Amino acid sequence: MRGVRSQAAASDGRATDRAQARCRCADAAHSPPGSIVRCIVRLDETCRDVRNAARVIGDSVLYKKAETASAIIKRDIVFAASLYY
């Protein structure tokens, strides 16, 4: 089966593409990496605040959206424990 990439290889390729896109984004931002990390952490905190507010007012749709956004943000490299140990 020449020309067919394995699923793992395809997955690695997509991960590499995303990493390169992040590097291009960081280069274009002209900001220190620490400030970008702080912004991402604050964005997650804001999502948690919105989620809690949605729970208080009883808006289950907004709650689920904020929870999903927070989960997606937490998958980023910024939240990887290995960066801090």
C-alpha cells in the first residue's frame, strides 16, 4: 500500500501543522511568551466565571458552551504539567 500514510503518521503530521501555526501566531504577536500564557490562563478563568454565572441564572446552554470552551483551552500546551516541573 504505497502512498498511504498510517493513521499515527497522519496524526503526527496534523500535530506538527498545529505547532507550526502556533509558532507563526506567536511570532506575529510580537509579545513575550509569558504574556500570551497569562492571557490564555485568564481566558480559561473567564470561561469558568461565565460557566458559574450561567449555572446561577439557570442557562444550561451557556453553561455547556463555557464548559466546552474551558475544556478546549485546557488541552493546550500551556496547561501541560511538564512545563512547570
